[in-house]
Amino acid sequence: MHRRDFLRNTTLAGAAIGIQNQAFSYIPSENMKDKIRLGIIGVGARGYETLKLALYRKDVTVTSVCDIDPNHAARAEKAVVEAGHKKPALYTRGDYDYRRMLHSKELDAVLICTPWEWHTPMSVDAMRMGIAVGCEVAGAASVEECWQMVRTQESTGTPFMIMENVCYRRDVMAALNMVRQGLFGELVHLEGGYQHDLREVKFNDGKQYYGGGVEFGEKGYSEARWRTQHSVYRNGDLYPTHGIGPIGSFINNNRGNRFVSLTSMASKARGLHQYIMDHPQGGASHPNATIQFRLGDVVTTSIQTAMGETIVLSHDTSLPRPYSLGFRVQGVKGLWMDINKSVHIEGRSPAHKWEPADAYFKTYDHPLWRKYEKDAADAGHGGMDWFVLHAFVEALKNNEPMPLDVYDHASWAVITCLSEQSISQGGAVQSFPDFTDGRWINRKPVFALDDRY
Amino acid sequence: MHRRDFLRNTTLAGAAIGIQNQAFSYIPSENMKDKIRLGIIGVGARGYETLKLALYRKDVTVTSVCDIDPNHAARAEKAVVEAGHKKPALYTRGDYDYRRMLHSKELDAVLICTPWEWHTPMSVDAMRMGIAVGCEVAGAASVEECWQMVRTQESTGTPFMIMENVCYRRDVMAALNMVRQGLFGELVHLEGGYQHDLREVKFNDGKQYYGGGVEFGEKGYSEARWRTQHSVYRNGDLYPTHGIGPIGSFINNNRGNRFVSLTSMASKARGLHQYIMDHPQGGASHPNATIQFRLGDVVTTSIQTAMGETIVLSHDTSLPRPYSLGFRVQGVKGLWMDINKSVHIEGRSPAHKWEPADAYFKTYDHPLWRKYEKDAADAGHGGMDWFVLHAFVEALKNNEPMPLDVYDHASWAVITCLSEQSISQGGAVQSFPDFTDGRWINRKPVFALDDRY
């Protein structure tokens, strides 16, 4: 039985491990928590890295691990024990065993590091059980899916954080610092995206994580097993958050500003087919050579905001290219561009000339990075993963609002399905729902205001 | 009397210097011409530079100069005489004196370097008189204006070239060479634009060409006198050709491919007002501080082509920023980006790494640049202006098709009014007319195929 069918059946039947909707299921403790009992759902390529970060922390105990692959669970168990912790409970009995974990009463919080299509049902189930959620990033398949996350968070009161690590990238936080100190003046235009050659992620030999073959789906391993299907069936900006997350911080998204509308255009789809054709393990006779990929190689989305900024997002994951999130932050007084690592500030830079961004980023290094540089040094992804977990744990311990919350999540993730809709309508304008029900007008920024988290 | 009123009156009255529509008014000579008798309309900032380039050439005689400013005409006359040529005839009797020049029978060809709104009427008049036209670039105010150019060229047979110099920029031509030799593989996505801080062009002190004050319109001088008005009244990509011209060459626009649709979004308009407020000659009490500029500081246009490429164009002329046309040429095998001067070619570049573009551009230097590098060395705008004039003169002398023709012009210039339409409709999709009446399917590329022009 597939998970979705099971979910439907258990919901209908109210099966033992089904999750009931519980209003106000989260009861915040009156005092600061010293220690967070943490479970992780999904300890594959990404979740295992997250687990290792959690094991660094003295204020976290990893009590539970869930994965449909027993080998992954065993590897995680080993890491927990080797870090000097108690053996965690393992949940490996298939797709819905995570619900047994949520019922275990061993957990204050759960990290969700599973394939995209599981983020919403797992987050919703955890929030309904009053278990705080730190959810990995993804795009949404429907607008309603985003609303479900929002309404569940609102009705249960359970803390939810979207774990967008790039919001904590050192240069991005320095740029945010510069924005807040007014260096760029009033913001006018921003760019970002996900420009990452994922061909060796989308295809492998069924054994190793990256490359070595042109297999995916049932014959693929790890991300190639599920992620590549989205490139076969969907055409839109599948992965908007690494670009739009930081931009959301820059423009105070849902906090005095919001995304209002978008249009999206997709190029032809050539890269993945070409990769299969050219690969030593592929070629014209390989069964995958006949597959038509729907995902345009480059998807460009233009967004308008309530305060009049424009945003251009790129999604470019099927062609040979160096990695670049392509940030641009442009205001009345100057701009930063990521791709050439340069800044121009009027009155400070030589007229009409670029300066290296490095010097600015040293001067405007965010207080959080200054304080925690050493702690983050050993962590993955340039340290930003350390910061996103740190923020989740600290906000939870202190009963404070999550710095990247369910409204951030919904307004970022919805870009994926709005982008698909726009492309399917030849580029027609799509409106963003206001997931805050108008509260964006008066909500105040909370992200990284000081050096705590 | 204003020019437009005069035009209407003279057309109605069939006045002596009115221009009648003449089918097949251009009679190509049977033999190659040795020498082109050239007139120039508009010898201000731009036209004077073009004039000086024409004076370098042994196969051109500048017989006529037209300008509404007698000082400009006198300066031009001086330059012609100093170059050892016969004194040119001067036409300075107001807006329509160019028609007297067109009637003079002194001309084989005319270069049009006047404000944007004059390009179409002057080009149309010259074509009707059988005088070949080299027209400076601009955007169109209406779709019909583009059709008028196309239909006039078709009915008269008069050669028309749109003088887009960036098509001849050395790196752009090397990139074209790389495209044609298949280095990038099948093209997928392209970017370009006009990102140029024009604030000291849009405002001056009424005496000097650039800067020194916040005046424009009647109190401004040179471009500030007319160009800035477009920023007050219009909101769209006002100047698309420097970006889209080269991209048109890369994708074989109107020659096996064409632009099909676009959407356009404009940011808020802040830069020009801020400039007036901050300028020592400006400030809150300056009359221009109350003006509301309609032109969004950054206008982004996404274009779809018949062959499935996407194109993103930027227009960004009102904010402090270093100059950049922001080219990106991306295919199945790799990409070039202008802003970081880098290339990545699969199998040749280190995986996931950029290489400096310079080495590629040296290897793939276009034959035209190799041959004429020294001739172009003294010319303005990095030599590209020399090449665009060279192409016009050579094609004309040889009775060969213009390398950048009226279909190029129409499909580039129409972006401006389609962009305005899209923005006024909140980003709605606009369709490009097929100015070739379907002939784009079978037309073959002609631009820069060899080292002649």
C-alpha cells in the first residue's frame, strides 16, 4: 500500500496511529526548556547531515529516528551512540511509522528531512500532536497545501519553522545587515534563484548518491529515486526557497510587505535528455533516452511586491553550469551582485565602478556570525546549516516566535505551484494568496535582529 | 509650429517639400558603387561621433548635414572641411528641413541620429525618396509604427539598416562565433539588457551634455532636452535594442526563429526623484522635485521564442550602478556570462567551475574583428561603431541585403510598446506580430557570416 492510500484509509477509519486534529495541541512550558528531545524523520543524504549537527549540541537529545530504509536508520543510530548519547528509538516499519513515533511521547520536536511530497502531511501530523516542527524546504504542489500548513499551525499553536539555510549564509546575512543599515537605500529590485547543475543528483547508478549512471525512480538511489520524477512530470520553479528565502528577509515579506503576483516562463527542456544520451552508461538505446522531461531547463519567475519591488527568480538545474544562487539586491543608493561578488554604493564606491563585496561583508558581518563563527565552523554547507538548527532550538527553548515561520513557508512554497499555473497558461499573471489574512500590514520583522539566533 | 502638426499639414496639403509614397522608389545600380554620398540628420552628441566615423572612410562623401541647432550644423561643417572634404550643404531651417535635404538629389544614403520619436517619420520619408537609411536605435511607441517601417521598406525596396552597434561588440561577436561553432550546444536561455546609470544624461545644467544640474525638457540640453520626458510619461523597457540585438543574432531571430510573446514587470520609480532631491543644484524646493516619474527603475521583460528559448531583458537606467549589458548565452553544453566575464563549457572547463571568458574570446575572435581591428581602433564605443557603419556602407555599395534589416528593427523596437502594454495590464502576456508574414520560417541568417562586413 502506498502512503497516500494509507493516509486516506487511516483518516477515514480513525486507525490507532491516525492523527486527530487537535486545536491548541501545543502547550508551551512556562519556563525556558534546558533540553529539547528531538526526533528526525528521514536520515538519508540530507537528514544524516542534520542529525550530525544536532548531535553537536548540548541542549538537544536525539531520542528517535525514523526512516523507511533500515540501513539509514542503523547508520543514524550508530552516529547517536558514538556521540555518547542513549540509543535512540528507531521507526522503520514503512511509510507511516513516523506516526507511531509522533505518538511515542518521547518528543518535543521533530525535524522533517523526507522527500518533498511528505513535508506537508508529516508537518501537519506533528503540529496536530503538539510536536514542534523544523521542516526542510520544498515547493508546494497546490495552493491548498500551503493553506493547510498555515491553518494547522494557527489552530494548534505548535511552533513551525521552515529550515531555509541560505537565509543564514554569511554573505546573505551581511547583505541583510547592509540593507537594514540603509546602505542600498530603499530597495527597488532583487534577484535570486537556484542555479545548480543537479544532473548527478537526478541520475545515478542505483548504488551511489551522485552520478555514475543515468538511472532514476525505482532504479535510482537517494534523491534520484524521487526527486527526478518532478522533472519528468512538472514544469515550474520546483525549488524556489534558496533564492526567495533571503529575498523575503531583505524586503520584510509578510511583515510590512508581501508578494502580490508573479509570471513565469520556462525554456525548452533539453539538458536531462542530453545527459542521458551522452553518458557512458546511457546512450540512445537506454530506456531512459525515450523519456520526455517536462521541466524547462531554465524557469524564470518575475514577482511583484506590495511595496513595489520587483523580484526575478531563476530555476536552472538540468544544464552544465557552475553553482550560483545569483543574488542581486538593488536599491536607490546601490546594489550587490553575487555572481561577480561586487558591490556599488553611491558616494562610497568610485562612480560607475564595482568594488569587491568581500570588504563590505567583513565590515557588515552579521553579529550572529561574529558570535558563533567557531561553533559553526565544523558544520556543513559553509556553516549556515548550523545557524538554522541553532535558531530552531533556541526559539523553541525560549518559547519565542520562530524566525522563519509558517507564513514564510507558505508564501515561498506557493511560488512552485503558481509558477506551474502561469507556465501552463502561457505566462499569465497569478496572484499570491495573503496567507496572513491581512496581518502582514502590522507584523514586525523578527529574523536575526540580534546575535542570539 | 511643432513638427507633428507640420507633418500633418504638409501631408494634407501636399506641400512642395512633402514626401509622396513611391512604390519601388529605390533603383539599385547594376554595378558596385565606389562612393556613397551621405547625409546626416542630427549631429548632436551622437550624430557628431557618427559623422567623424564617416569622415574616416574613403568610400563616403558627406554631402549634407541637417540639424535644428545651427551650432551643431556649423560644428559638423567644420569637421567635414577639416577632413579635407567639400563644404557640405547645411539644412537648419527647422524641424522639417530634412525633407528639403531628401529632395536635394545629393544623397545615396542618410544616417538618422535624431531623438527617438523622429526615427520613424524620417526613415519612412527617406525610404519613400529612395534614399537608403541607416537609422539609430530606439524603442517604438506603437505596434503600428513598426509596421509602417516594414511596409514602407517592402513597398519602396529602399535599403534600411538599424544601426545597433552592440551587435558588433568584440566579445558579443566572439560569443556569436562560439554559438555558431556549437560550443554552447543548442541554445536554451539568454539574457541581456540596458543597465546604465543615465542620471547625468537625463539631467544637466542646460549647458553641458552631462550632469551639473537637475534640469531637463525645455531647460535641459542635448539628450536631457527630450529623452528624460520618456521617463516622466512612460513605463516600459524604453531601450531594448542593445540587449535584444545581439540576442537576436544568437538565436537567428526572423531567420528560422522569432520572438513569440513577452511579459513585463516594472519596479517602483524612485531613482530620478532621489537624484533631484540629493543634487546640490536640486533639493526639495526645486520645481522638478514635484515631478512623478512613471518609468519603473528596473523593468524586467521575459520573452519566449518560437524555438523554445527564453530571454530575460533588463532596463535599468535611473539608479546608481556600474554599466552592464548583462549578457548571458546558455545552451545544453555551457554558458557565457558577461557580468563576471566567465564561460563554462562542459568537458572543457573544470566541472562546476568558471573559466575567464577572455581566453575563449581570443580563440573565437570573429574574422571581421581580426581583419579590421586596426581600422576600428580609432573609432568610438570600443570600435563597434566603426563596424556598424562599415557594414551599412559595404552592403549598400555591393547591393547586398542589410545585415540588420527592417524586420530586426521592428521585432526589437516593438518590445518597448509591448512592454508598456504588459505593465499597464499588470504583467499580462503580449504577442509579437510576425513582421515577416511567415517568411521567418525559411529566411536564412546573413549577419556577419564572413570577414567582409
